[in-house]
Amino acid sequence: METILVTGGAGFIGSHVCDKLLALGNKVVCVDNLNNYYSPMRKIKNIQHNFDNKNFEFINLDIQHKDQLEEIFKEHKIERICHLAARAGVRPSIEKPLWYRDTNVTGTLNLLELAKVFDVHNFVFASSSSVYGNNQRIPFREEDPVDFPISPYAASKKACELFCYTYSHLCDINVTCLRFFTCYGPRGRPEMAPYLFTDRISKGLPIKKFGDGTTKRDYTFIADIVEGIIKALERPFKFEIINLGNNTPVELNYFIKVIEDAVGKKAIIEPHPMQKGDVQITFADISKAKGLLDYEPKTSIEEGMKKFVEWYKKEVAE
């Protein structure tokens, strides 16, 4: 049994990671500040089924507070860190950029510093496909230049990758940065398109379609993302950046149709212009993930959205 710190562990991806780590026989220290980006009660619901598990400990804490974080490391022998906590969202970062500096950059630096002090032997950091910006080479490869982020969120994730490399180089910490590509599935965040569109179409409410519907996203089902995270935690590398995507971009117009089919209702569409910070396409080259992690996404957008809608009807709509 190993003790693994999962930051952002009550969130969408984090709660699934906690579940999987516990199922594999690990002890999980779950840290989350339960901020109000969306309902804190929804985050508690994500993890409350683990509260009676003796190998699960939940700590309500903001990763900006280094002294309080340090107490966790003193109390527990943290052997691996899965750092998922972050201020999320491209569009909100344009309105509140300092929040993204404080949580994403300062919080990550706090954890890297503590990983150095307490000799943590593997640090897995959740980066984002947003760092690629309007990358012109398709699909996106880890060696592509990412020097021109088009949102503060993307800039914060790129900054964190740089600090991860620096700590790996100077402090001999094993670090893997995973660039997630549009993760979706049960417990998904309510402001993201899969949830938002499902909710509004189900209720007969209009959805906002930004642009002409030809933008594409490499939607990746939660179980596939979690598989990649777990393998990265199990396989320490000196320093690697690895894409975790589905390698199959989905056009917005088709994505809406998939939801219509899964829900059984037609969407009422409000057209809007493209928003600042949005990109035309995300498309992951996953050959590196396949080679280093034996990563193999298995879930199609049709299958994944069917599972999501089933969860929505059971857990949200009723």
C-alpha cells in the first residue's frame, strides 16, 4: 500500500482518480478547497461514498497555503503526488487572470517545493491541451512549440510545466506532465459543453453555439483519462510531457447531434460568434502515450455520451 496525495480530489477527474487508486489498494489523501466555481455540494457528492473507507482521508484545504500543506506531508508519508487542483476554464481566466496565477502557478510551486523537501518519488501534473493555442500542425505533438498561449489559463498551465521541468532538473524529482484533451463523462463539470448541452436540451432550453459549428474538440472519456493518469503514477519518468486524448476530434455540429440522439430531443440553437480564447481544433497525437504508458483510449463519443446521459438522468435530472 502506498500513500498518494490527490489534489483537486473532489473534482470531476480527481474523484474518479481517488476511486481507482483506492480500488487498487492504495491509501489516498484527497485535498480540495471546495471552491464555488461550481457547487461545492456537487464535489462532496463526488467523494462521499469513500468517507467510510479507512484508506481515504479528505482534507479541505487550498493549495495556496503552503504551511498547511506542509502539515499533511509531515503527518503522512506521501510517496506519489497526483496534482489535479487548478482554477479551470479558458473563458473565466480572461476575466479573473490573477486567480489563475495564484492557484495554478503558486499552488503548483508549493507542491513541487514540498515534493523536494519530503523526497516524493513521482509527481504527476495535470496540464492541458490549451497550451497548444492555435497550433497549426495537426495532430498536436508534445514537441510542438507552445510559446503563444491565447488565454491566461493556458499561460498558467505552460508556466507550471516549466516549473515542473526546473524542479525535475535541479531537485531530481520524477515529473510527468499530462496534457488532457477535453475530458468528459459522469460527474463532469456543469459549465462544460457535454453537461451544459445535455442539461438544456433535456429541459427544452436553447443552447449557445459559438461559431458556425465546425470547431472540433478531441473529447476524451473519463475512464480513458484515468487509465492514463494511473499508469503515469505507476511509471516514474525523470521528466516527460505526454498527451492524453482520444485522437478523434469531434465537430461541434456532430457533437450536438450525438447529444440529441442520446437525450431523445432536438436542440434549440442560439448562434453566437466565436469567443476570445477559443481555438478552432484540438487533436492529440497519442503515440507517445501509447509508447510510454501503453495508453489506449477505448470509448467513442457516441458510447461516452450515452454513458454520460444515463448518469445525468439518474443523478441530476431526478
